[in-house]
Amino acid sequence: MNDQRCCTRRDALRFAFGGAGSLLAAGLLHELCAADEARQASGDPLAPKAPHFPAKAKRVIFLFHTGGVSHVDSFDPKPKLFADHGKTVNIDEWQGKPGKYTRYLKKPQWAFKPYGKCGTEVSDLFPHVGGRVDDICMIRSLRSDHTNHYEATLMMHTGSITFARPSIGAWVSYGLGTVNRNLPSFLVLAPAVPYAGDQTWGADFLPGCHQGTRVTPGPTPIADLARRTASADLQNLERDLLQQSNEQHLERRPGDAELAARVRSFETAYGMQQEAPEAFDLSKESDATLQLYGLQRGNNTSFAWQCLVARRLAERGVRFIELIDTGSSNNWDSHADMLAHAPLAKNADQPIAGLLTDLKQRGMLDDTLVVWCTEFGRTPYHEQADAKGREHHHWAFSCWMAGGGVKGGIVHGATDEYGIHVAEDQVHVHDFHATILHLMGLDHEKLTYRHAGRDYRLTDVSGRVVKEILA
């Protein structure tokens, strides 16, 4: 389909739908410009689908902290690293370059202490999250395949470091559909894009309706939600006329599933006009709830706002919700000074704990999988003895899950005495993804899509479900 034809249709629909036009252009109309990608057996690719087996989780809230959070300063206590600060260690790779290197061990900037009944140790960076460890499955043995931000971010989202592939949120949408056609099945709350850009929530070769719809925190999180017609009655008349035209078009093309799916995507855009403003309106939230998240009334730009909105979207049937903490600048990439982690943690710690508490109080944590992750950790050593910062470290790092069918109050996997390599129960990113899909009732080996002559899946040709962490 050529660009001119696509734009002509989009412009016509913008006029017909009034304010919904930019929403369609932002993601829901992608199918119109990529009909060759839409290969669905059903006429409605977003219709709810049965999982492969009974699911523990109905939805995912995916917290991504871009830049590389230091595992040895946050969730992986290393007393030996404190004790041997300034001593040297030999390694065989430095920032992706194989060789023989001698580096200086660097102690963590924050002390660790046990929390909860389970006694999981967390650093002073995350005291509020520490207070929720009885609900958290801490994984201290993650491993990725690349030490650069772009590739590692791409892998944490798509399972690939070399090519653009569908995001995990797009795979979940493709596998399960949506339960609320008035909101996208995959929403991304991001003040700025991370290192891999909008590929992190892209659908790639999957039908475009499954790609993430980005919401930007601020006074107008989604633009053009207000109708442009003078009245609701006038807009309804325009919609009725367009619907009649669409029905006639469909009647002349019976069995065209792709056309039917495109028409339904327009209906979703109109539904967003009706439901999205209320979903993002926090004015009726109680003072106690705002205090739980550490959110000042009227604030709409903080990570606390993202977390509270995530709960509201989860309540309204959104299948996959991703929160991106900061963007490609002013993030967790603390090369110069690890103390830069402090304000970032303060910004996120209470809101994350508040989200877990809020979900649990509302009876939603049991079927909501909360995932906390970053693209890699940070080196427990440095080439300079007096270095204040840390470099990238993909050999071993920490992530965690809570709710949605995982065991709370446990630690899975371990790194060596300095946090350099995985020592026990390695969890590769493919395993991480396979486990998330499993908790959603999806078999990662069966969730495939035929493209370019082969079947693709999120976990490529690898991955295992980490059954040890399942409740």
C-alpha cells in the first residue's frame, strides 16, 4: 500500500472521527497502513482468546528502569565486596571486549538489611520496596547477551539483540486479545523513549493493533481525546454515516478479516474518547491512596502518577501496562557517580511499594503480575581505584516479580561473592520471558507467528519456564 493512499484514508477518518484522529495515527490505525502484516484467522484480532492453559495472571504491569540499575547497590548484597574494596580482580572481558584485565573492586554505596518475615536483604536505596519483600520473588541471577544499552534494552523487551522483533507486550496482546475494546490492550506510560526507542513497544511483524500505545505523563497524556464536532449528537450522526459506509464496504467483500479488523480498530479509537479521560482522571482518588503512592494531588508527571494510573488501567482490563522510568538521559546509567542512583530511587521506591500495597488491598495482586526490571546491572569493579561510578554489566544482575502466580518472599539464584558472575540457577532473559508468558497462560513454544517463511516466537529457539518460582 503506497503512502499517498494510506494518508488519504487516514485524513478522511480524522475528519469523520473528529478528535480521535491522532489516536488512530498513534497506533490503532497502524493496521490500515500495514494490511499485509495482518494475517488473523479471526475477523477481530483483538477479540479475547483462551490461553493455552489456565493462567495465574490476567494482566502484567511491567516496570522498566532504563540505564542499568546496579544490582550490588540495590537487591544483591555482597559483604565480601564491602570487605575487599580496593583489591584487584582479574576478568576476561571489559565492556564487551574480550581480553585479560585487572580491575579494582568497588564497594556498594548503600548498606543492606533484611526486611519482612522472609528476611530478604535490600539496600537503603529501596526501603519502601524492602517493606514489600514478603510479596516479592527476588531473582538475583539474570543474564543478558549484550553490554550496550540499545541491544540490552531491545533484548529485555523483544528477546533479540540484533533485529527489531515484537515486544513482549505485543506478544501478550496477540496471544490473549483484550477484554476492553475501549482501551488498547498494550499501553506504555513513558515520559521519554528508552535507548531502543519505540521498538521497545513495537509489534514489528505482528498485526499493528498489538503494538503499544504510548502515553506521555503530563496534563494531556493522550492528545485529541476531546471531540472536534460541536456536539455529541453531531459526532454520533457522523459515526452512524461512517458505520453505514463501512457495513456496505464489508458486504461487498465478504470474509475479508483484515478489513473487518481495521473497522473495529476505528471503533476502539472512539471508545478511547469515552473511557480514557476517566481512566487518567485521578481527581476522585482519596487522599489516603495518593499518600500511599507519595503522589501530590494535581501532579501528573511523576513516576508515582504512572504507578497509580497503572492500577487504574489494570482495573479497566488493559492486558499489558509498561511503565518506563525516565528515558535515554538522566537515567540509571551512573558512569560518573553512583550517588546519581539516590534521587532516582527516591522517585520510584515509594510509588512501586504503593502499587504493590494498593493491588493487594484491592484483591488484585493475586492475578496481576508485577515485573521490575532493567536492561543490565553495573560492574562490581572499575579500571580506576578511586572511581565513583560503575560500568555496564550484563553477566549477572537482579530483577524481581510479585503477584500473579509467583512465590512471594523468596530469592531465586545467586551470584558469586562479588556479584560478577551467576553462581546458582541462572535465569537468561529468554527464561524470564518464558516465565512471564507461562504465568499469563501462554506456552512460549506455542505462541508463534509465521513470518518470512519461518515461525517466530518471543524466546527465539531458547528459554525455559523457571518453575522453581511458581506458586
